[in-house]
Amino acid sequence: MLTPLFDSDKAPGFGHDDSTGDEFANVQLSLSLPVHNTNQGNIRSAYAEYCEATQNVERIDLSIRRDPARIMREYQVAEATVPQYEQTILPKAKEACDLMQDARDAGEFDFLRILTARRAYFDANIKYVVALRQLAQANAKIDGCC
């Protein structure tokens, strides 16, 4: 009869054979060997990286196509706005300011109305300068400067 020295069936194990009086040792080794491994984890990981790269290429391509259209639209808006200020808005605001000053000199309006007209004229001038800046920026973007 074999009598194990340890109750556990895990390696290492030692025992004594009562029938022969011999001592014995039992060593157990376990090793996992892939019997059917088609490397699916690495294949899926590589495919995911490939998909990410192709999506990134598409994103950059769309960005390259979108930016010139946006810049051109900004240029066209600024190009249409500047002449409106030069030909219509600023001359009318200046005329209104001058008429208000003449009317105040004649005693028809108080000073507060003059200030309101001047403020409208100065606001129009500020908006004109902003429009000029936007036109210059859009022009520089089209030229590839910025």
C-alpha cells in the first residue's frame, strides 16, 4: 500500500511504499500548450489599428477639403461687407451725425441726441475696421500666410 507523506495531490509529493519499504517522490509539472491557436487576438488588434488609421486618413482628408471652403466663405463675406460700409453705411452715419449737429446748432435737438448720433457713427466705424481686419485675415489665409 502506498502512503503519501502529504495529503495534497499537488506537486511535489513524497511517499513510502509499505510493501517494498521504498521511498518515492512525485513531481508534477503542468504546461499549457496551445493546441488550436489561430492568433485571433493579435489579428483583431491589428485590424482595429488598421481601421483606426484608415478613419484618421479620412478625417484628415475631410479636414483638408473643408478648410479651404470655410476660408473662401469668410473671404467672400468680408469682401461683400467692406464695400457696404464704405459706400452706404459710413456715409449715411456721417450725414446723420452732421444733420444732428446742424439741428442742435439751430436749437432743435438737445445734446443727448447728438451723442447718440455720434455713437452710431463711431460704432459703424469700429465695425468697418473689424470688417477690414476680417478681409485681411481671410486674404492672408488664402495666400497661405497664416
